[in-house]
Amino acid sequence: MNGDPQGDREVFRFLAWAWDVTAGNAIAADYPVRRTDITVLAGIAPLIGVNQARAAAADLSRPLLIAPISGTGPFVIDGWHRITRALADHITHLPARVLTEADEARIRLRGP
């Protein structure tokens, strides 16, 4: 379910959804970075299937990528290793960039 490479692209898959994370990060590169409370994600993080060794080495200064999912709300599509490390280290906020709904639709590879 986690981000995995597909050729030279990183793709994040969750349930019936999939997003092109490489394209999403390129789109959001100039978007403002905001501090985001990640404590609300503690219950979801175990469902993502994070590689613990990769999480331990995650760069917490790199912004998360958040996509607004119509009818559901915001969802992290890049950064679960960072979230896992931050939660383990008792860090409550991480930097994040938020895509627009139009951006999310452009990078969605699969999903309702």
C-alpha cells in the first residue's frame, strides 16, 4: 500500500486508489509549506505498511504531500515513512504542501 517506484515514478497506492507522487511533488514544489499536526494520523499509520528501516532514516524536513480527496477530506499521499518516524520520536508536527482538488485529479492514477 505504500509508495513504491513504477519505472522512474513514485506511486502511492491505498486500497482502490493510486497517485503519481512524482508528478504531485513537481506540481506542489512552489506551493507554500505549512506545519501540519500529524497526531491525528496515528491511527491510520499502521494501515499503510511502512518499512521500519526506511522510516528510521526518513528526512523529517522534507514536506509531506497532502491531497484533498473529494467527499473524504485531506489525505497524505507522500510522507508515511516520515510520519511513522515522527510519531515514534514524539514529534507532533511536520512540514506539508497541500495539492488542490484539480491537482489531485491530475495525478490520480486509479480510484473512484
